[in-house]
Amino acid sequence: MLEKNNVNQRVMLTKRLIHEALLKMLKTKNINKIYIRELCEVAGINRTTFYNHYGSQYDVLNEIADTYIQSTSFTVINDMAAGKSIHECLTGVLQYMKDNLEFAKLLLDLDNYNLLTHITASLPKFDHMVIKHLPEDMDLEKKNAIASYVQYGTVRLLKEWILSDCLKSPEEEAQLILYIAGRTIGN
């Protein structure tokens, strides 16, 4: 058992070194211009070790981004299930995004990562949350269209908020998002 814990700690350390190296490099280079050899040098590991965990620099970025998205998006769903208001949940997530603004901006650089695709793939429950607030007698196709509209619109508002360096407070941005979503769902 002790040996397994040591292996897990080594894997976690290696991945952390790779993550940190990639994030450091992304501050000055596009992901398309980052080579594994270079990434390994910055991380202080050899290429064999890298390839034991990842196939490419894109795999590393996807893992980092997926972790970030889970830390934000799934928090809303879990907190709502625990009885918190959607405003409180969304404000908490927006505060997390604001606190990690540099990384959020990095993800929004479309040359590095398609944030919208990953958010929509990571949030199948989001559609269900929107749909359950729509009238029961509404056509399913219309419900799905409204859910997509709310989801994509929310992501767009978040993108603009992040790129503006979060000029509005997380509370104000949450209020705006919920107002627009509520108007869309209510009509």
C-alpha cells in the first residue's frame, strides 16, 4: 500500500510540474509553437516520462482546462443540489474565475483552446436545469433550443466579462446572467 501511495504522489508531482511548465510557456507562446522537448526541459523531466502520461501538449492543456471547468461549472450544480440559491452558486463560481483571471483569459485565447466546446461537453446537466424550468406542455425541440440559447449566451457573457478584466463584481455579473436567462426562460 505504501508503494502505491508513493507512485501516486510521484505521478501527481510529475503532472503538476508539466502543468506548471505548460502554463508558464503559454504566457509567451501559442500552444502550436510549444514542443514536447522544450516543455520537458522547463518541467525538468525527460520525454519518456512525459509520454507515460500524455500524448501531446494539447492533452495537458485539456486536462488543466477540464479541471478548471469542473472546479467552476460542477460547483454550481452540486451547490444547487445542496439547496443553495442559483445566484449564490453562480456568484461563487464567478469569484473563482475572477481570482484565476489570468488562467481564464488563457483559456479564452481561441488559438489555445476551444472553451465553449469543452464547457458544453462538460455540462450535460445544464440543459436539464434549464428545461425543468420551462412549461411542461412546451415542445421538446423548443425546450432544447432555449436551453442551448441560454447556455451559449451565458458563456458569451462570461467571455466578455473575463476579457474586460471583470469590471463588474461577480455579484453584478451573476445578477445580469440570471436576469437574461430568466427573461429567456420566462417568455
